[in-house]
Amino acid sequence: MILVSQPDFGPAETTAAQTVLESQWVGMGPQTERFEAALASLLGVPHVVATCSCTAALHLALASLESDGRNEVIVPSLTFAATIQAVLMAGYKPVFAEVEPETLNLDCIDVAGLLGPQTRAILPVHFAGQPCDLERLRQLAAQFDVAVVADAAHAFGSTYREAAIGGQGAATCFSFSSNKNISSGEGGALATGSDELAAGARQLRFLGISQHTWARRHQEKPWHYSVAGPGFRYHMSDINAAIGLAQLNRLNEFANRRRQIAATYDAALRDLPWTVPVQRNLAQTIPNLYVLRVTHGLRDALHAAMRLAGIGCGVHYVPNHQQPAFRDFARPLPVTEQLAAEVISLPLHTRLRPDQVEHVAAEASRFLKHARPAREPESRIVTALA
Ligand SMILES: Cc1ncc(COP(=O)(O)O)c(C=O)c1O
């Protein structure tokens, strides 16, 4: 079975993890500090706070915003549930916004209509690695004096107007879980230019303790710590940080391979019937997902046909406003609902061999060329499959 995504670990990652194990210091320590410094330098931001996940980083970023009674965060419904859970964990109400059908990124026109006296932040998701319209969002945020906290789980290594994604807005959060552009096993990071936000996030990350154990090791009384406020246990372990450092050395290799695969799919799937391409600018984006829109109720049939051919595809995502846990925050989102019925993610990861990429493109093309949607598109009945 060809998997829709998988990590790419080799001897360098194994050695890195083994070295940490042999050092007998596996918690947050020197490797985490090195990983944070390397990320800050690559992203061109003053502060990076490494965490156990992007969900944790998003929670920390939102919880570190100065609270002023405003309790809403505008967020797309078409994202992973983690984004919404982070908003709720930080004590905010998610206000679901539409996404643009062309890019699957936050629709700034809808956001403009949703901004109001209760809005504290806008939380764009750089879908599949493609940057949102950050300049428009910055203008809207300035107009309403709200923060922009970005979910860049998919977008590590992507750029916006020549600058790395990570330096814009109040904070940007990355994921290094197994299917991301680089993986530390599990892990995440919060990047920010704000000294206060970084200090707040660092304290919240480690149980409200102002200095973590490794940082206290040379003090006269290394056992003494002060709990300055509430906190979580969201730090990154040195095992994950060491794996992340090894993966950072391979970022260019990964970026090239992901772009190559996306370009191959683009060329093979161009002009096929029943599809609408999702716009992507491969010069500025490291594609984390390859999403195709399949119209006329044919998406599920394509998914099934690909599975029969030994190809695993994904659907990103079930809209959050339709999830039982978030139903209280639902509002009509017709564009999102239509897109959720159309999107399919083809396999995209750096361990795919060229013949596998060709096989995926050929199977998708074969299905789409021969598919005949029913006269009633709603019924989603497909006839005459090849
Ligand atoms: C858009 C988005 N946001 C947040 C997350 C959460 O990342 P993590 O698994 O590192 O918590 C993910 C994970 O896949 C994601 O896709």
C-alpha cells in the first residue's frame, strides 16, 4: 500500500536519538536549546519555544496573549481539530470562517465581516503549506487591534514575500509530527518576535516554573525553583529535539523532493475532467499535502478506486463546525461544506519512489477520464468506471 504520508528517518536520525539516550539526559536540555536556536536562525525570528506538539504551541500562543475580556478567535472550519481544541483550551470561543475555494486558505472577506468588539485574534491556517494572505490579515488585525496567531503546522519552510513563514503576526506555530515537512517524531514550536509573549509561553510550557531543570543545573541551589503562575507540561524532550536537528539538515532535500512530486502531479492531472486544481505557488511553498478537488460527487469513488489500486489517499478535513464537540459554534459555511465533499489528498512524502508517483498519477487520471457522474450530482452515483 502506498501511504498518503509518512516520515523519512534515516541513519542520521537514529544516531541523533541514540546519542541522546547514551547521554542519559532525555528531558528538555541542550538538544532542545540547540534546536530552538537553529529554528530561530532559519526562520529569522528572535524567539522560538519548542513544544511537544503544535497543538501545545497554539495553546501557549493564545494563552500568552494579554487578556482583555475579548473572547473570540476567528478560525477556519476547514482545519485539523487541533486548531479548534487549542482555541477552546485557551478559553476562547472559535468563530468559524470560510476558506477560499482556490487555495483552501482563510477567506479574508469573510474574516472582515466576522471581526467585532469581541474578537481577540485571527488564527489563519497555512493550508497544505501555502501561505495565507498575511498582508491583508495584518491590515484587518491592525484595524480591529487584534492579534494574528498562525497555525503553520503544514508550512514549515514555506515563505511569504521572500521571508520565512514564522516572523509575521504575534506568533506562528509549527508541527513536527510524523507527516510534516520535517519531523522530530512528535513536536512543535512557537515562533515570535515578542519578548513578552516568548517569556509567557516559556513559563506556561513548563508548569509555570520560571527556569527549567537543565537551565538551573549550575546554580548554587539547583533544586530550588519558583512556580510563578499556572502552567502545562508542554516542553520538548531532547530525544525529539535531536531528531528534529538531524531533519533540519535535510530540509532542502525534502523541499526539493516534495516540490518535484507536486509538480509531477500538477502536470499529469492538468485538464482532467471533474477536477478543479487547488492553486499552489511552488516557489514559495513546500507542499505538505497535495490536495485536488473532485467535483460532481466523484470524490469518494476516486478514494475507493485508489484504495483498490493500493494507494492510500486522505481527506483534509471533516469541517469542524460539523463536529459534535464544536456544534455550539456552528454557522452556515456553504463553501467549506462543498469543499469538504470535494477534497482528496494524494500521497505526498519524500520516501515515494518516482515509479510510485507515476502510478498514483496514472491511476487518478485513469479513474477521472472514465468516470461518469450520475445526472443528479447529489446522488453521487458513479457509473461506467473503467
Ligand atoms: C492544520 C493543523 N494544525 C494543527 C495540527 C496539530 O499538530 P500536532 O499534531 O503537532 O499537535 C495539525 C496536525 O496535523 C494540523 O494539520
